[in-house]
Amino acid sequence: MKIKLTAIAAGLAACAFAMTAFAQNAADTTQRDVNQQNRIEDGLKSGQLNTKEAGKLEKEESRVDKMQSNALKDGKMTDAEKARIEKAQNKVSGDIYKEKHDAQTGNPNSASSQRMQADVQRNANQEQRIDNGIKNGTMTNREAASAERGQARVDRKEANAAANGHVGAAEQKNIQTAENRQSRKIHLERGDGRFVDDVDRAERVGEEPVRALVCDDIEVLAAVSAPGFVASQHPLGMS
């Protein structure tokens, strides 16, 4: 029994380390999303970006969000996946700088720019909520993948609306509908009671109760065979 528990403890330690690394990778990239969206909004407000330029940048942001979603859908973001996403984010960062410092300017007081400013600000807020959820554990990586997929759709709608250099009232209403749907989705994902360290399934091997602690691609089978074992009273909360 002592050997079993030692093996379980080692497995749990490895699991916790891997989960921390995967969550940190995801948080690093989502925080970058927040920063990029804030820079686009600042460019619109200062007149350094016009509506069409902001739309082009949102199209790039949509691609990054999709990359994040694809990387996180299996519950983890590896170092290699993070490196690819950061490469894409570096390109967006460079393009934001170029667009803000070229000869084209925008009118921050125009109705079109004001609409785009509001939409981009909402992007930054939504991305911040996703980032906060990953960091405080109220959003799993798989849930973050779903949220980033939704964010990619919103960004794409904004890019399409701004492609001709003008965002109309009807177009903004369509975007806001998608933004509201995305906001509700983030709220539900963060409040559904799932946490990064949740133990999500139990199995039975032979006659021994077995608890499977799933940590992305690390699976620790904790066999408990002590007489009188009551799962619900175990400190790990097995049930």
C-alpha cells in the first residue's frame, strides 16, 4: 500500500507540474490578445488607425484566436504550439505598429470609428475575462478553447464589416449580437463549477475501486483497496 501511495503522489506531482505549465502557456498568449486589442483601440481613438486598417488587424486577430482554440481543444498548449502562436502574435504586433505609423489616418469622432472603437474595446474586455478565467482556474483549457473559437468569430465579423472602411449601424448591431452571445458563453464557462484540477471520471478495475485523475495526456490510476474505504470521505474528494 505504501508503494502504491508513493507512486500516486509522484504521479499527482507530475500532473500538477504539467497542468501548471500548460495553463501558463495559455495565459501568456491570452494576455497578449488583451494587449493587442488595447493597442488597436488606442490607435482608433488617437486617429492613427482608420476603420479599414482596424478591420485588417481584426482579421489577423481572428486567425490568432483560431490558432489558440485549435491548440487548446485537447486540454493543453504545448511549448511548440505556444511558439507558433507567439510567432503569429509577433506579426500582428508588427502590423499594428506599421498601420499606426503610416500616412493613413482616421477620424476618431466619426460614427464609423466610434462603432469600431466600441467593438474593439469589447474584444479587449472579453479576452481579459478569458485570461482571468485561465489564471484563477475557473476556466479549463478546453473551455478557453471554446471561448477563443467564439472570439475568432466575433473578430471576423468586425473585419468583414470594416473591410470597406465603414461600419454601419446595422453591421454593428449584428456584431453586438455576437458579442453578447460570446459574453454569456464566457460567463457560463467560468461559472459552471469546473476547475482545472477537477477529477473528471472514475473507473473500476477488477474488484478494486480506481480513480482516474486525468491531467491532459497524463493519467494517474490511483487504486484504493483498503478495507472499508469510502470514496466520498477521501481527502481528494473521490466519489
